[in-house]
Amino acid sequence: MAVEPHTSVRLHQCLFGYDNGHRLLSTSHKLPDDAAALLLQHSDLVPGLSGSQFDSYWTGLPLSAAKVYALMRTWPAPEMPRPGCVWTHVILIALADMARFPDLGVLNSVLTRPSVSPNYSSYAGPLAIDPTEPSVRTPFSIQNGLSVVRALYAPGASGVVMDQGEPLDAAVFAAWSQQWPRLRRAFSFRTAGPANEPSAARFDLRITRDALASSPPARTSSADARADWEDAAVDDLTALEVTPYRRFLWRYGSDMRRGREKYRFLAQLFLTTRVPAFDARTFDRTLGLVAEVLPEPDDGKLLKDDFLSCGRSPYSLLPPASAVDALRYVVEHPDLKALPAVPEATFAALVDSWPARAADVLGLAESAANSDEATFEKILKPLAATAEPASFIGLSRDHSVVRKRVVMENPALLDSADLGTLPADELLDLLTVLPDSEDLASKVLGRLLCVDNADVAATFTDRFLSVTENQVFGALVAEQAHSKPLLPHVWPDAVRQRSPDLAAHILNRVATTTELGVLVGWLGSNVTSGLRASPAVWAETLRRAQDDVRGPARQRLLSYLLALALARPSPGCEPLFEVAFESVHADIWSSRLPYDAFDALSRFLPNLYWWDQWDTCRRLRLAVARAYVSADLDPRSFRRLTSDAGLFDRLVDAVPDTGAGRRYLKRVSG
């Protein structure tokens, strides 16, 4: 069958045999002199071996200088005139093509025994072969396979297998095919010859009929106990298709130094990793072994990369592991040089462990923060992106250092119901990373209003006065309506101390007289503070507010409004007098006015002679009448101060008996 050009491998060939001595008879490719000399040496009959002792034998060795691998088959040549003559057919495989052969046994059919010929022209041109073509496999026993495996990879292996008459060629080719490309290219073997022949030392594997003096050759009986790794190796040798074991060897052996020495380690690692997923203990133990066996960073780097990718590498043959476990191992071994950098995907995979393993993630982050800032920075970003405001503060309660750094990365995490449960010192520390965003500040303040700590209230109010004013006012209104718990006094106190224009700011948002009463209470009935907004502004607020305040709150409000008007009477303030005067007068008359309400008002009432000082109602009438006259307030408003004719007469009597007073009364009655 023709070989497709795009799938074929080009093989050069040589033929060696007798022509007045052992020499090169034909070739398709001229080799460098040193490579040609090496081929000439190993294509001749092995010293100490006679033609009657073999039908044919194989030799394989790399010619690194020529960048080819030489595979030779040697036959006895009894037809030649001299004893000990041999034919050796050599094929030269480019080292780069060695990986293309799933089964190197396909090469068996390429090497052919020649006959005497004038020019051996059939060996003078290159060959082409499809490396994927199935080979005719010669079966071999498990014992033979095990003998070869032990000779190559067992502890203290001699590289020698005792030939006891059973063909071992198939087992040798199976073991060679099992090797990953780097190991294949370096592998050298010979399937016949004395054990102590001088040139034999260069071969990794030799088949011999006599024992070495220093150590016995490997030969295995069915009764020998087999290690698990040996079973895995032999099972793969005898398999009819590519197995997971071979894929594992090929992937992870590809970049290992001294690959033959690492074979047993890889085989044992394969068995260790036959689990659905790594648990933390197995992962730590296994990665620790990898780092011990492969201490150089670039030795077995692919295996290490796949470990640290936690099974997320697209071609990884390792079971998945937790990113937390991988990163914890790295953080706990800061001086370990064997491992490469952790892939970015592993840091990103931390999200898979949140919040189920929140304590582990935060513990890992805290360890990294204390020992490996670069790793911590990479942990920080996915953690900050994944954590949720609803739960993060609570979950990070025991990790204040990490919590602050994560919040710096994602300040929105401060919008948490657990924020107010933190100790004050930790809370103050977190508030230092709150950005200058009024939207976020408003949300955070909603979480803080339950905190009864003056320092917290002061710190927040200093930065976000307007936000705090509005929310504290809303909380006070809700408290008045009994729809929310009592607000700790530290919050209204902090605002009142820092906002001289509090009244002016809040009046703009007052919608009811209940809210107006809340503002008065917040001001502590301090008239001076209230006068930061003009009485006319208070009057306008009163005019548009829904009148819903009742009881003592109403008495206090009206008394305060009347005090404002008396403290600074001016055009526009008349509604304050009109709404408050008659009601306050009646409360004083019947001694119903609360003491604190009267106290705010009394400072603006005139003093009389000691025998009249007791008559507070008269003092109030005098104060109101004088205010209307002195500020030249609207006479029509004066008439609206009371609907009680008797009280109105007494109010008129209170108008000062002065020119201005008499003129004002004329306007009132006019």
C-alpha cells in the first residue's frame, strides 16, 4: 500500500557486510565520520559471539551528532568466505521523528536480510513508512515484559536480562515504544552478546546468556512478587491500545532529566493519582514528593504546572484539587525553589472555594500577607471580586488584616449587616478605606447607626456630614413613629456638634409637623441653633408641612416656634405667631406646658415687677405685642392671633403705649 506523503516518515538506510573485511556496502545518506565509525563498530559481530548462537539480533543507539537514531538488525552471513561474517541493515530515524511512532515495532518489517549482490542498490535509496500503521505484534509473556521493566527501572537495575531461550525482542520493542520521546531518543540496547564485552557498557539494556560478575541479570519467574508500579508498567506493555498509563508517562516524562531514573517515580505517581479528586492531605504529600524528586525548577516543569493548576490545565492528567490546598502549600514553603510560579488560573479558581471554605481561604490569605506579598496580591483580587457584602464581614471576623486589604480592593463589602458588630477599633480602621462616595457612604451609615460609639460617629460624620445629617434625621423620625429602635445619642450629638447650619439643611426636607418637632428636639430646643435659618424659613416650612403632630411633642414644637419668632421678629415670620400663640397661651394659662418647652420660651419673655412676674401669660402677650410693633409685622396677622375676643382685648392692651404702638393699633383696627 502506498504511503501518503503527509503522513510518511523518511528513513535513510545503510547496509554493512563483508567485502575484503567488514565495511559499508551501501547507503542512502553520508554520515559524519565519527557517526560512520560508530556504526561500523556496532554493525560488526559482537566480540565473543558466534554466528551459531543467534538467528539475528537488534542494536539501537542514538547518533546525536548526526541527529538520527540508528536501529540495526544483524544476521549471520555463513555464505561469506570468512567465518564470523555478518549482514547488518541499519535504518536512520531523524530524532525529531521518534515521537511519531505509536509503536516502534512497525520498524521490524523495514529491516531485511540481504543476499550477495554486485551493488546492493535496494539499500542505496531512502525508505518511507507510515508511523501510524499497525504493526504485526509478536506476543510475549508477562514474565518477559517484567524482566525488561526490572532490568531498566528497578532500584539498582543492571540493564541486563538473561536470555533463557525465549525471544525477548518483542518485549524490548514494547518497552522502547512505551518510553516518551525524550527517553526513546536516548535509549540504547542490544539483544545479544556476552555480559562483559567491553563495548556493552554503553547500552541501557542488554540481552545476554551469561551472568554479570557484579550483579545477576534480571530474569523473572511467575512466582516473583511484583510491585504495583511493575504491574502497571507490564499491563501497559501488553495492552493493544494506548492506555492512560502511557499518556501519563508521555505527558509528564517529556521534560524530565535522567528520565530512566524517574520512570519508577512516574509509575508510582500514576497509581497515586488514580483518584477522582485530591484531598488536602494527599495533595500535600504528593506535591511534596514531586518537589523532593525534582528539586530543579525546570525539571518536570509540566508535571509541576499541572499540579499547581489543580487539574484545570486543558491537558492535565491529574485529578482536580482545591486551589486553596495548592496555594497553601506554596505559601507554607516560601523557600522551596523546586516549583514554578503558580498559574493565574489557580488564583482565579479560589472563587470555587468561597464561601464553603471561607475560613481556609482567609487563613491562606492571612498567611500569604505575613510571608509572601506577591502571592497575597494575587489572592486578593479574586477574593475581593467574589466576596459578597451580605456575608464577608461576618466571615472575616477572625482575619482583620485580610479583611481590611480586601475591603480596600472592594469597598462595597462594607455594606454589610455585620459591620456594626465589629469592635470599635477594627471598625475605625475599616472606615479609613471607605472612599469618598456618598452613595456607598449612605449604605454604610445605614449599617452603623446602631453603633453606640462616639469615636465612630465622629469619624464618619467628619467625612460625610451631609449624608449623616439626612440619615440621622430619618432615623430620629422613624424612632418618633416607633418604627425603629432608639438611635444611640452619639449620632445626633456628632452631627449637632459639627453642623452649625443643621436647621437650615433639614428644614428643606421637612414634610410634616412631626418631622419639624423631631428637628426641634434634635436641636435641643436651642433657639440660637434654630436661628441659623431665618424665622421666615421656619414659617414657610410650617406653612407647607402636613400638620400631624400631637400631644407633648406639639406643645414643645409650638413653644419653640414662638420662641424663634420672639427672638428675631421679622416680616415673614407671622405664621409662627399665628399658629403658636393661642395654643401656647392656653397651655401656660392652664399650666399644661412641659417645663422644657417653657424653659426655651421664657428667655424671650420680658421681666415685670416682682409682684407681676408670676403672670407668665401677661409676659407672653407683652412679648408678642412688642414683637409685632417693633418689627412692623402685618397688622392683619395680629388680628389672626386669636379667635377669643377676650384674649384679643388683653393682647391689644399689651401693645406699648407709645407713638409707634398707637400708630400700629390704628392699622390693626383700620
